[in-house]
Amino acid sequence: MDAWVVWLVIAMALGIAEAFSLKLYLALSSVAALVATLVAAVGLGSPFQFVAFTVSSVLLVVFVHPLAQHALRRVPVMRSGVAALVGREALVLSEITRHAGRVRIGGEEWTARPYDSSLVIPPGVTVEVFAIEGATAVVHPQEALWA
């Protein structure tokens, strides 16, 4: 049997074992076995294959494992309350000026003012919520207004 087939079987066995351990070390060793598979497929001898496996295993464990563990342990950001409204679309209900205006965000009505205080936004325009300041939504039109 060719050496590259043996390394491929080892890589598959390590990959299957990783499915049961979920520690990521066996998956990285499986990738290292794939590197050794490539070295064997090129036709280099057993010493080169073992060196390729060992070096790639060490490099993967030292450099990739900490990054992968950090990415796996990071908690997704869940926005709630008024922070969840930022970035949403809103419909202008009454003309928005720097002093007055109303929008509907989802099913709720909010007072609103434009992000750019010189803008006047007419009713019926779709706007994006940039921020919530107190009980007022700071908005900006999604498309350019033609005055």
C-alpha cells in the first residue's frame, strides 16, 4: 500500500476521533496528517513525511489552536432594548425637522429628529435609525431627498 494512502487513513481516523473528543487537537493532527499525505504523494521518503507531520502538528497547535479556541468561546453580541433599534428601518409618519417629527419603528411610534439638523424629511420616506437619544430616534433617509 502506498504511503500517501496510509497517511490519508490516519487523517480520516483522527478526524473521526475529533468528532468524539471536541478538543480540536485531533482535528489539527488530522490536518498535519494531510500535510504528510501531500509530502508522501510528491514521492519524498518516510523521514520527510514524519518531519512534515511533526512540524505541521506543532505549528498548528501553537498558532492555530489558541485562535480557534478564542473564536469558539466568544459570546455572540445580543442587542436588546433601545440598542436593538439602531440600524433598523423606520417609516416617517409626520415631517421630521430638527424640532419635531414622528416615525414608526416596527409597530411603535417614536419621536424623531434628523441626524443632519439641516434636513427636513417628508412623511412616507423610509429612514434608518442611527441612534436613540432618550425617547427620540435620530434618523437619516435611506435615499437622497430631492429638495
